[in-house]
Amino acid sequence: MQKIFLSSSEETGSIKLFPEDVSEGIIKNWGYIVYRKLWEELEIDKFLKQYSSQNSRIKFDIDKVTFLMTAQRLIQPASKLQTYYRKNRYFGFEEDIDLNQLYRGLDILAQIKEDLELYLYHKNRDLFNMVVDVVFYDVTTFYFESIKQDDLRDFGFSKDNKVNEVQVVMGMLVDKEGRPVGYELFPGDTVDSKTMIEILRKLKDKFCIDQVIIVADKGLNSKLNLKLIKEAGYDYIVASRLKNMSKEILDRVFDEEGYQVLEEKKWRFDREIFGEEFRFKVIERENIIKTGEGEIFKIPENLIITYSSKRAKEDKEDRQRLVEKAKELLEKPGNVRAAEKRGGRKYLRRISESEEYVLDEEAIKRDEKFDGFYAIQTSKKEMSVTEVLNAYHDLWKIEQSFRVMKSCLEVRPIFHWTEKRIRGHFVVCYLAFLLERTLEYSLRSKGKELSSDRIKEAIGSMNFVEIEINGKKYLIKQISRPFFVNTCIPKPFGFQTDKVKLNIKYQMLHLLR
């Protein structure tokens, strides 16, 4: 029988063993300590322990339970049941945690969400000098593999194209660095524009922010929302629905006079306009808002119209695809009524009272006029065009944030069924996202730019293998970690991987090749 040779860190020479002397290996992750260090820097542990000490009904370590769920979400997203089964893969979590504590932990997190969120906002501001002068706001949906409705879960427009499943709506704020400021959950049938009131309340009453510019996409642009933003003392930069503008405004949009070429050196993302025509025009106007009570509210605005030859080409190609879909529908008249109005159906017109449809050439020509044009409106009139365009362009940061939550952190699908558990699940996901963004920010400040996926891969590979030899436990170092684990991750946080204290007594072995 072939022997295995190992070298021991405690003595020179080698140990000769037969395979039956060695147990099967258990992979133990220690990479989570990177997140634990951030957890403690943000003093989340202190917050949770203080809350627990003031509530005698909590008979378990809420800090340990919450961190386990958060770390699992970051390293290998899984259900709470799978998190319980995998707890042995993390040093220090093998004992003292049972499945019921994970579920009970979700209930507690749902109760303390508002206080924890406010606490983290102030911690971020103090630790990282977070300046909330511009915030990006957007809304997305998270689905359940269920059709059961309740006060929170409901059917609505799904941004995941899950039309036959209930969902919840999430609105989130992030700062200029892409770090989360706060979030709210809404019933699944809530339209985007109806979420703004609660978000403004959070900024004004909870975070006590007096001045801020809210940047949002056109889905959140309603006259009521703009009025609410101004009444809160804030300003806005929002995409505008150009096709809904008055004839007077559109005449000025299509008038060639007054357009200027944007200087590339002032445009932060000049690589995107290199080799293309990019012009802009500023139209000063008063946005007149009429309330249901007959009140008239006027907001002085700059309407920034941009024209891009690159966008014009893309708009033309998109429209042509819809025209082709419309022609396909005409070949199968029975499908016309079932087709969505916003698809190829938008370019079909019904002939008088008959059931016959034809291609709507007027609608096609009308849309063609808008090729390449885009509009952004702002109440912050003193901002330059480049400042406004750059701020709006940064809206990708919150869109990317939702992508990270849905792909890297795998927030959906959601398998909890009570409202408390659902809300608690989102607190865990928010904590995971906060730690992820904080780690990215810390690495970036040290000159190391790493994606969420690459960080996840690196930390997930920081493992030991636990084996038992003749009744004694040993740890074998994994030596196949990606290079950037050693070069990038430990250094910004002031510790070396070889000197991590895990508070566990093991002998260290290195397998010889």
C-alpha cells in the first residue's frame, strides 16, 4: 500500500502514514474574517449585542447568528436551512447555533431594521466620511416561487419577467461611491413612482438630511414626485419623457439653432462619445404642476436636450426590430390582440371598427423624429451641463447594485412566507450588500479595483482542510488560492493571512507534492 508523506510545522522530517490512518477532509473557510473585520469596524456586533442585552427573551447570540447568515450570503448564497447545514464549514460556528435560531434571528432583524439602518448610516458617515449630497434612487422587484398573495407579496410588473409569480418591490438609495444609504420594501403591485414619498420621509425625517440632489430614471419622474422633492427642500436630476413634451418645447428641441458641441475634455466619459456627434441644448422653463385642489406649483428648471449620432443609430435599429415584429403579427391576425401594446403592437393600427390591422406608418415616422435625442431635467439650475450629465450617468451605480444583489448575492427567489421572515431576509441581504460595497470601496482606496464576483471567488477560496490522523486533528493549508487573495485582500485591513488567529488548537501540516 502506498504511503503518504507529510511535513510538520512543529518538527523537521516527515511522517509516514497509511491512507486508513487519515480521515476524510472537511473544508473549513476562514476567508469570512475579512467580512468579520468590517462587521466589527462598523460595530454591528456591538449594536446587536446591546439590543440583545436589553431584551431578556433573546436567549441566543443574535450577533453570531446574523453574521453567519450574512457571511453565507456573501460567500455561497443559500437558504437558511442550507446555511444551518453548512455552518460547520466556518471556524467558530460548529456549535451553539440551531436552525430555529436562524429563523428567530430573521424575526428580530425585521423588528430592528429601522434602528439598525439609521445606526449604519451614521457609522458609514463617521468611518468613511460619507457625504450625502447626491443620492441615486431606483426601484426593482424580487420574486417568490409562489402565487399566494398577502399584504406584501402581490402580482405586479416584474422586472425579472416573472409574470406568474408574486413579488415585492424594493426602492434603494446609494451614494456617489455606490454604497447603500437605505432601502424600503413595498407591496408587489406598487408602481415605481408611488415609492418616492416614503424615500423622502426617510431622507428628511430619519436621516435628517437638509440638502441633497436626487438622481433617478424616468420611471420615477412624475409631477407629484417632483413637487414632493422640492417641498422637502431637495433638488433633482431625472430623465424626461421627451415624447410627452408640449409642442412649444418640441419645436425648440428640433430647431437646430442653439445646439452646442460638448467639449470632450469636460465630459468624464469621453470614451463613449469618441468618434460620434454629441450636441446639447439647454431650455430654461417653468415646470407647472397642478394639484387636485386646484393649486398651481411652479418649479424653475433646466431641460437639457442631448443629441447623439450613436444613440440615433441604436434607436433606428430598435424601431426596425419592432416594425419587423409588427409585420409578423399581421401575418397571424389572431395574435394581434394578445400582443403587448409596447412591443410590435405599438406600430399597428386598427381600421375603423373592423378587426383588421395595418402598419401604422404615421406612428413610425413620428418616432423616427426622436432618434438620437434624450432629455434630462433638473431643478439645480446652477449646475453646469457636464455636471448634470455626469451625475445622471452615475445612475448606473444603483443599476449595478441591483445586479449584484440579484446575481452575486442571489437575493431571489425568496423562500420565506411570513412578512417578518421576508423583511428579515432583506435585512440580511442589505447587510451583505453593505459589507460587499464597503470592501470594494476599501480596496479601491488602496488602488485595488476588484469586482464583486472576483472578491467572492477569492474569499470563498480561502480555506483550510481539516483532517484527523490517528485521532488528532490537523489543518492543511490550501495552496491553490488566486494570487490576488494574498496580494490584495489582507493588506488593507492590517493583518496577514499567515497570522490569523482562529482561536482553535490545531497542528499545521503542509502536504508535500
